[in-house]
Amino acid sequence: MKGSLWLAWRQQRVLVACAAALAVVACAVAAYSRSGMLDELRTGLFDRCEPGPLYCWPDGANGPLFLDITPLQYLGGLNIALPVLIGVFWGAPLLGRDRELGTHRTVLAQGVSRGQWFASRYALAACCAVALSGLLALLFRWWWEPAADHSYGLFWYETSALSGSGPRTVAGALFGLATGTLFGLLARRVLAAMGLTLLVTAVMTLFLEWTHKTRAFVPPHRYVSQGIVPKAPMGEKWSTGTYGLITASGRHDDVLSCPYPSGAELKACMARHGYVARFYEANPAGDYWSFQWTDTALLGGLALLLTLATVLLLRRRV
């Protein structure tokens, strides 16, 4: 395997160098930006800000207080795009370039088996994808920690945090690599493989965002308060926007049936219509990991299936 591994390194060293450079730049920007974030928090301006979705606007302030989290959101966006980038620029040419140029025949003629030819290239690419995505996911978490789940920072359910951090990032990178590798083996041209990879990985990314918004895999919890008792604070929960009222028979009606926040008007309206409780639906902060592991299982499972399909097709396509 030494010869095939050496050749795999020679062919992928530019991509490895680009990945390393990206990691170094991301670490430098994160260290600088997080330091500035901590300096802002040490001023004491944010001490009176409570966790929750409402803006923090202390007395005497010219407006609501916010930390500069824009660079952090850019890192989250990069992590979300990793399956597309790795699949298009690393996975698709991994086997496809050799097949398009015919150089794989020369390699195989030197006594290297098809399994060695594939395993050496794919193992190096997969290790680099895991290392890069894992580092960026950990970097996001470290950078996000001071601003996590505060009105002046970034809540766990916002797209850049929910989809751009955690183990899902690593699984997504492997999915992108496996998708590109398979299309590189199937397509006659690398550009065609890149186009197909772009389409599939982009659609998969959008599909996962849709499952988050609709709570397709992680259903929300229902929080009920009896009578006109104040509803449980929203805090770090991710609201679905569904609020309502419950009758004694258990029927659930829209909150607009009694559009009063509290007080005598609400009490009179509820009594008039027979409502005995109020409710709202939301996902608590602990569901962050439910979303993460669901996405990880889906992306990781697809990566495994695509890799197995590539191995099975090697005999016919090489």
C-alpha cells in the first residue's frame, strides 16, 4: 500500500494544503473575534440581559445590545456548505480524474489492485474531511459559547448554529465526499460528476433545513398552563408559532379565539367559550442534540451506503 498511498498523497496534496490553510485562517479569525466578544462582555453592559428571545435594551442605552456575531455566522454557513464543497472539489475528481484521463490503467498495470487504488485515495480524503470538519465544528462551538442562547448572541435553533455545528458537520462532510466519489466513478467526465454532486448535496442540505423548520423528525413539546395562569417562559425554547386554548373536552382552538394576553378580558372570554387552559408548542434547548443526532444518523447512513455502492461498482467501471 505504500506505493498507492504515496501516489494518493501526490494527487491530493494541493487539496490537503488548501484544507489546512482554510483551517488556519478560520482559527485565526475565531481567536480574534472571540477575544473581542469577551472584551465586550467584560464591560458589564450585558450583565442585565436575561437569557431569552426578547431584546436586551437597558436603561440609558441607545438601542438593543448585540454582540458582533456576523463572522461566527459565516463560519456556520461554511460548515453547512462543506458537503457541497468537499463533494464537488474533492470527491468528484477523486476517481473521476483518473478515469477521464485513463491514468488509472497505468496504475493498475503496476500491480496495484482496484481495491488498493480506491482505498488509498478514499481513506486519505476521508481522514482529511473528518479532520477539517471536526476542527471547524469544534471551533464553532468554542467561538459560540460566550454568545450562546442570549438575546445579544446566537440561539441554538438559528440556522448557522443548528446546522453549522456538532457531529452533523462531520457526517455531512463524509456524505459529500461519498456522493462525489460515486458520481466520479459513474460519470464519463469530471465536470458532469461535479454538477451531479452539486445538485444532490445542495438538495440534501435544503431537505434537512426543511425537516428542521417543519419539525419532521423532532416533534415539538406542548406546554400547557391552566386557566389564565401565565404561560411557562419561552426562554431558550424554539417556538413553532402555534398558540391556542383548550376546552374541558380537550378541543384545541387557535389563540385568536380569545386574543387577550391576560387579565379580566382573557378570563371572561375563556369562561364564555368554555376554555380551561392555554398552550403553546416549542422545542426545548435539549432538542438541539435530537436534531444533531438525527441529521448525523441520516447523513452518515447515506455516506456508508454510497461508499458501499462505489465499492460494488468498481469491478464494472474500472
